[in-house]
Amino acid sequence: MQILYEEEGDLRVGAVLAQAPASFQVESPHGRRSKVKAANVLLSFERPSGAEVLAEAEKFSQGLDVEFLWQCSGAREFGFRDLAREYVGRDPTPAEAAGVLIKLHSAPMYFYRRGKGRFQAAPEETLKLALAGLEKKKRVQEGIAAWAAQLARFECPPEIAALRDELLYAPERNKPETKALEQACCDSGLAPARLFERCGLLPDSHDYHLQRFLHEFFPRGAQFPAHEVPVAPRELPLAQAAAFSLDELGTSEIDDAFSVRRLAPGVLRIGIHIAAPGAGFAPGSALDAIARERLSTAYMPGRKFTMLPEDVIERFSLDHGGEQAAVSLYFDLSESDGELRGRHSRLERVPIAANLRHAQYDVLNEAFESGAQAGLPHEDELRALWRLAVALEARRGRPSAGAQALDYSFYVEQGRVRIVPRRRGAPLDKLVSELMILANSSWGELLAEHDVAGIYRVQSTGKVRLSVHPEPHEGLGGSCYAWMSSPLRRYVDLVNQWQLLAVLGGRRPPFARNSDALLAALQAFEATYTRYDEHQRAMETYWSLRWLLQERLSSIGAVVLRENLVRLEGLPLVMRVPSLPPLEPGARVRLAIEAVDLLERSVSFRVQRD
């Protein structure tokens, strides 16, 4: 006996080898044996073979008109053999019955399945809607095919061009335009950006990368909403010493400044002054919402996107000539033994005597180390602060980066880029970093002493994370470290400043340790700060490659890091060179530049032989 049965939605045939009350042991036309439940058997017959019946049924079903079958079936539930008998006007052969079954199976819009071999015709209105949907889908598929064909010829349809940014940066997979682009990319073997470039829709590679950043973080535009500019409290006491800052050229968010005043022979009073926007607006305000949304200033060569609006920054930045609100940390320095005494903090107005810039003052790096004089204003104060920084570093037991380590500053003007290396750990950099570490550690300890929550930067077993608990930072050699020195640029610092101001003013702090707002700020900042950093490094890579093209270099030196990984000389670029022969780390090689791809931010090299 042969049977036709349903298995996993498919119709199959087999010869019965054995039969039980609830099942059959069958052998398929291909020789595979299996057990089939009796409930799944739809048709049984003696001859011809199952394979022949299935082949004849497929052929018979192709001649059936599904519309005619639907009209003949009526509104009530029916069995497929009944419909087959009515169609052929007699008892159907196994192939005819199976052919009708195949047709019913293949037309789910016309016939609903109601159980073992039973069906019911779809209502007329429902069928009309389903057929209209099918026709619409067909037209959409035809449109997708037409768009894909145009794109493959590097002709961009206006419907695709209108969605360029969405398709590049945040495509919706179900949109026909996305499907057309994916098909065209598959057919042409090109990435979406490269395909759009070939179509003439990406004339500027820098704009392509910048728009990726803007689309991710500022989908509604990078402009700030309307806001009021707050005023710092006017009744703040005036600091006794004027302060000066030291920053890169073009820095507009001046968060920190320093003062040095001689109290007595051999005793200096050192002041670290941090801008105090937290004294001008409070948690929950409109400006807090703006800062909380952005979480940090985002930097990239040639531009930045500030956390706070420019008019707010101007009000609180420690700019030359003003008396600005600042949180100050004072301590007395004994010049004889280098001990720090009498540490205290206060909120006050600080006169800003000067905004010093590295472009002019970096000559002091060599002057300090050699003992020479450069004759610059505030040179003696900077020298005293540098000596203090050296002593602070020694006490922490954590030396600055090695003299060979380099950082790079990017300057982009009218499409041209200058890349200036800076030796990491140079005296002026060490001066600023050590005093910031001192302020952040001191104020973190102050919060902990008053059992006031803060957001701490913690390092243990080499891993760095943020925590609301004052835990050690092994890399800095301190018991706790809370970011507080950049409240104009980082939201974590602003939150910590609000907490610090509450302690200094004897008020209840705005955030408890288990505060949802505090924990949410911590988590959001970590994620956003990491993504900002990734974009910054990506754009530095882009401008490094632009520099290679700009300088028309045909080759460049590199240092082997490991295997085929090298660091290019004079650039913050670490690249892989597949053709690099086995060399020891530290070996120097000369690489021929074969191709630079600004869209992919990649470069291909060939090792030059001597």
C-alpha cells in the first residue's frame, strides 16, 4: 500500500512496510525509512507507486484554476477529495485527488486549512484585500529590481537619493529603498558608501564620516535649544591671588587655572581653581537636561561639539580679565621639604590674570629640564608648580609615560591638516595632570569623608570603570579618584561638582548614593564617552590619511609592534601590513604607499626592500 502524508508542512509519499493502530512504517521513494503517524495520512492507494502519483499530481495541479476552485467550493468547510470528485465528476484517481490537494496547499490566500485534508474558502472581501496586497508587493518588488538595476549602472534614482543619509547610517531593513541598495551592492560588489560615491552622491569623504557622527548623536541637529544663561552668585568672596590657565591654542572651555602666592619665606600658597557652572544652575534645570543629553564635549580634528551652549561656557569659562566663579583647592607648600599643609576648599570669585597657551609656553619644557630661563610671564610660578608636580608624581609612585611616548595635536585649516607630535609626560603636561590628579583625589576624599555620593573612576586588576563608591585607583596610586576638574566638558564632573558644593555649603547633596539619576548618569556617560572617543580616533585616522595624500608621500617609515602590525612614524596610526616579513618588535621598516582609501579609512602598503 502507498500513502500520501503531511510532514512539517510538506506533502510526501511512501510505501507502507508495516502498520500499527496509530502509525505506519514507510519507505520513501529514496529508500529512507521512517515512522508516520496515522493522523498525518491524507490518502492511501495501491498503485501506481507513490513517486508516480506525486509526479502526475504536480502535473495535474498545474492545469487547475485556483479562482475556479474557490468559486466551486462554497462557504462551508470541505475535504479535498470531495472537491476533487466534484471537479472531475466521478471518483478521482489518486493523482487527481492529490493534484487538488497540492493546489489547495499552494493557495493559502484562497483556502484556509481547517485540519486533516480539510479546507474552507476565504471570504470574498478578505480575498480581495489579500490579492490587492499581493499585487502591491509585486509592484514593490518590481520597483526594487528597477532601482537596483539603476544603482548597478551608477545611476541613483531620486527616491534613493532622498534617503541617502538614512541608508548610509541607519537603514531600515524593511524599506524597499534599503532592499534595492542591498541588492545593488550585492550585484556590484561595492559597499553602500562606495556605490553612492560612484553615483556622485558622496563628493566629500570628510562630510561622509562627520555625518555618521551627527546622525548617531544629533539626529535632530547639533544646535542647542533655547535656554536662559545663568548668572553665578554675586556675593561670592574674592580670591586673594590672581590665577592663570594653561591650555592648547583654541581652547574655549577653560575649566582650570592655578595661582601661586608667597605667604612667607619658604612657604607658597598654591591654588587650583576649577570653573563652577554648578553654582549657576541646578540639577533638574533646563541646562542640566542639555548637559545630561550630551554628557561630554566631543572632539575631533578641526571641530568640536560642546556639552554646554557657547553662551553658558562664556559665562563660566575662566577667561582672561574676568572674576569668575570657581571651586578652589588651596594648600601651603613648604619649599624646604616639599610638604603640603593646610589643605582647604572654597567657592569664590577668582581674578583671571592670563590664559597661557602651549604654542608659546612649550619652550619651557626644555627650559625647566635644563634650568634655563625663557623670560616668559608667570614662568617662575610655572616652575614652582612643575617642581611640585615632580614631587607629587614621586609620592604616588606612578611615573608619567615614558619619554618616547607621543601624543599628537591636529590642526585643520581650510582643508589642510597639520599634525604636531607632543612628548607625553613633558614638564608642562605633567604640571597640569599632576595638579588635576591632586584636586580630583582630594575632593573625592572630601566627599567620602562626609559620606556624600560621588562618581569615582576606579582601576583594579588593570580594568578602569566608574563607581559610586570611593574605591582605589591602582594606576594613579590613590585611595579614590573622582573626576571634578572639567565640569564645562564632562557631565560626570558637573554632577560631582554639585555634590562638592553641597558639602562646602553645608547643604544636603542633590544625589544619594542609590539615586536612579546618579546611576543613570554614570551608565549613560560611560557608553557615550566611549563612543565619542571611538569617533575621535576614527577622525584622527581619517586626517592622518589626508595628510599622507596632502604631503604626496610615496613611502613612510614605520616601527614593528608585533607580527604584521606597525606604527607609522610621525602619525598616530597603527596599521597591518600583510606583506611584512617576520621581524622583531622595534625593528624599523620602510613602507611604500600603494593606495589610500578615505571612505574606508584604510591604506595599503608594500614593504620596500633595500
